[in-house]
Amino acid sequence: MSYKRMLALTAALMIGAPFAQAADLRIGLAEDPDVLDPDQSRTFVGRIVYAALCDKLVDITPDLQIIPQLATEWEWSDDGKVLTMKLREGVTFHDGEPFNATAVAANIDRSQNLDESRRKSEVASIASTEVVDDLTIRINLTNADATLIAQLADRAGMMMSPKAAAEAGADFANNLVCSGPFKFKERVQQDRIVLEKFADYWNADQINFDTVTYLPITDGTVRLANLRAGDVDIIERLAATDVTSVRADDNLQLEMAVSLGYQGITVNVNNGDRAQNPLGQDARVRRALSLAIDREALNQVVFEGVMAAGNQPFPPTSPWYSTAHPIPARDVEAAKALLADAGVETVEVELQLSTDPVAQQVGQVIQAMAAEAGFDVKIVAKEFATQLSEQTAGNYEASQIGWSGRVDPDGNIHQFMTCDGGINDSKYCNPAVDELLNAARTSNIVEERKADYDAALAILAEDMPIIYLYHQTWIWALAGKVQGYTPYPDGMIRLEGVSFAE
């Protein structure tokens, strides 16, 4: 073969090389996740990463129906106290260990008993587990729990390798081993999380990428600029103010879904010394701050009307929303009257929020509105993971933060408002609320649950440990070459069936 012909053949092979090149998906995240351990973590972005790393016992459809994932079928006993699940055959963890009923039992035990676990309240109703056979697990409950299946569609249902988890203990996040479509490769804090395709995944035919890299880019403008430059392929939580621009860009795609969650102001009412101030100690002051805020104006000014104003853990469109407590109109005079009744005229409030520019705008609007009612709001910006850790430690007065939402209503309220709730950073505690929210967990009758939630919301409207502000719409922007993407109301990025157009 002549030298020139060899060069020509080499060039031809190089031209054809894209068909053999690895498909590498890059996703821009609005924050850096906290600890990558489903039992210990609490961030929304962490759940996005888990969607590729850790399969769950069950999943949801875009219209919020519970569907099989690692469990293929299940049934309840007549009294609702025994859940029997059949498991998928031929599933292995990333370390080669088999997925079976013994593994499910070990995962439930870890969620309940690991000292650092934040899932304890989510699986508190489980009294014991029984391994019926290799692919059948029986879950015995202390009482009927209408929320459990929905919990198993999230972090409490994510299956980790028992062997790897036992060996690593609380340091499991350094090399998380699950059974999802991708396995952990590396993490550089505040820089990247890299996953690689798991060849033995049970549903591998639906996975079209060799690696997935998650890049925390906290500035929404920079995140969009990276997408336009081709440095990332998908970005989550596009700013509402950028929707029009993306729609007009022929090189980009836009996807949206109304979320299950909320944004609000969490108030420290009993979490250490920093709760000792008028806002933390007097519900009248908290109600005054709520009345000082025009929620619809906040939506228009910051989000161009894309979000939905709110005042409860459930959006007004939800069947669980209490119509007895509609979104209040802004009333500065009523707010001032509440402050006078509380014996104060001016209230200083330190409001912590994330460094995200949108969060900054929300804080500034709240600051300006509240000032007219007598509040001196001082804004303190913190990196998101720091904000969360400060909340947990009680090192805050008020924190503008939200919750991504859950399929079952219990997931939006119980762990935040019960005395021993796993994410009750306010340390709010009212036995009457506990009784109602615990009762709502035990009934499979919708009307009974609704009555309990309505009664709890009536108390919370007075006590107001969280001042709810609005409900998010998840907005994604994608490169034009991305195809097969389906938006979900839980805000997760599921990669089954997603690919690059040829």
C-alpha cells in the first residue's frame, strides 16, 4: 500500500470515528450536592445525581403514578400493615454483589439505624423485614402507612450495596456503590462529579451515554452561557427571566414541569441560641413578616410570572391544599398592628440565602417589602451546602430555602413540622400537629387524610415556622442535539432513552 493511500485510509477512518467515540453527557447543576449517600444527604441536586447512580424499589411516571423499578410488583395486607414486594431478577450492584431480598432488608436497616441517617422518619413505620425468598421481601409495619410506597420512590428506596456500605460506614459517600445505570468514578468538590456507564445494568439498552459529568455552576447566567458555548448539554433550573431567550434560540430546547415543592423562609424557633429573638419567639412577628410580602408581585418581579404564589407546603392546584387558608394579600397595616401587639416596632432579621443570583433577587425583594412594615432585613449569602449545614446546626435566624417536593403530601410536611422530623431545622414542636400528621400517615382513605392535613395547616397558619412564598416550575434548557428527554414534576433528570441525535 502506498504512503498516500495509507494517509487517505487513515483520514477516512478518522472521519468515521465519531460513531466509535464515547458519548459523554455534561449536565450543569445549580449547586454542588452535599454528601453523596442516600441515607445522609438532603440536597435536591444530590437526588439528580442519584437518578443516574441509584435505582429505587419503585419510581414515578410524569403524571405521578407509582411504577416498578427494582421491585416488579407489590401487594398490601388487608389491614395495611404488611407490604410484600417481588424483586427484579438479574440485578447486580456496581461492585458485582447481587441485588436480592437480603440486600433490601440491609438497606432498610441502614436507613433506620445508621447514626447519620436522615431517612429515619421516612421509614419509621417499618417494624421488621422478612426475607421470604431470594426475590421476595415482606415489610412489616407498626401501623398502616399510606406514605411508604412514595418514600420508596425516593432516597429511602434507593438500593446500595450492603457489602460496600458496611465496609465504608459513614464514609460511604467517598465511593457510593448502587445498582443504577451509571457507577461512581470521581468527585472533585465544587468542580465535578463523574459517572461511567455500568455495563451490567439490567436496563442497559436504554442507556446511551458512556459517561455523565455533573458540573456545579451556581450562576444561572453562566450556566446558560456554558450551554450556548457547548460546554454542557443540559442545564437544570434555568432562570425564568431566560425562558424567552431560550425559546428564541434555534440551537436550544426548553422543557418545563410544575414542581411538587415550594420555596419559603424557614425560621429558627427553637434551634439553639439564635432562636432567641422576636421573629423566632413570637408567632405574631412571623405572621407580620408574611403579611408584609406580596407573593404575586414577587413572582412577577423576579420570575416574570412563571412561578405560582403560595402559602402552604402544597400548591393551590393540589388536592391537598387547604382552601380555608387562601394566599393572603399583602397588608402592611395589618403587619404593623401585629408587631405592635407583640410589643415591637422594628424587628431586625438576619436572612441567609444561597449565592445563586435568583435567590439574591428574592431576598432583595423581601427586604424591600418587609422594610415598609418595620422589618430591618439583613441578607447574608452563603454557598448552598454551607447554608444547609448552618441550618442543621441552628446557626441562623431565618433562611430562604425550599423543598423539591414529594409525590405523597406527607413528604412536604411531616419531616419539617413534627417534633422529631428529620429535616426540622426550625426545631418547631407542637404535639397537636404531630398527632394530626402522624394520623394522616396511617389512613389510606383520602378524605380522612385531607381532614387531618387541613387541621394541621390551620395550626401552622398561626404558628408559621415556615413562611411559604411560591411554588417552582422546573425549567430545563437543552442543547439541540439532545433527544428523548422527558420532564418530570419531581425535577429529576432521568437518562433512560435520552441520547444525542446523529
